[in-house]
Amino acid sequence: MQIKDKKTPGQKMVKKMSLLTKWRLTSISSYVVLALGLVFFNESFYRLRAGFDTTTWLFFGLISSMIFFSGLAIFGKSIIYKSEIRSKKIWKEKQKALKKRKVEFKTANEKLTIQKNPQN
């Protein structure tokens, strides 16, 4: 018996979300994670200036950089979602313009009549 690769409920929920919802969630969460990374960086700098052990402030510095760059990665994903939203909007506008042009072309051809003998 072969077990099918089932998705977790969270992955199913994310797949059902609209691009706009995904963009909003990722952009807000990226700002929160970036701010948290900066808070840890500030704490690391405080511990450096206060004279704590090197391992203490170095640990906080490493944690802050990991959190900050995770926030940047999430922000990059939100930019991807936003560009997908814009490209879909542009695609819909172009398709609408093509349909309109096609209708105008058909009506122009219907008005055009060709006579067999133009002198009559």
C-alpha cells in the first residue's frame, strides 16, 4: 500500500487564500519579524556596551541577524505576491482590450459590403 503525500491543514488553508490575503499577511508579518530582529540587535549592542561576556552579546547578535534576515526573506515573498497581483491585473486588462478590438473588427467587417459590379 502506497501512502499518498497528504498536505497538512495549514498548507491547504494557505493554498485556498487569495493572493491579496497572502500578500497582506506576509508583508505585515515581515515587518514584525524585522522589528523583532532589530530589538535583539539593540539588546546585543546594549550587552556589548554594558560589559557582559563576549558569548552573551555575540549570541544575541547571531540571533538578531537570523531573525532579521528571516524577515527579509518573508518580505521578499510578499513582493513576489504583489507582483503576481499586478501581472494578473495587467493580463486581464490586455485580454479585455483584445476582446474589445475583436468586436470592433467584426462590426467593421459586417458593415463592409462588396459589390460584384460597382458601376451599377
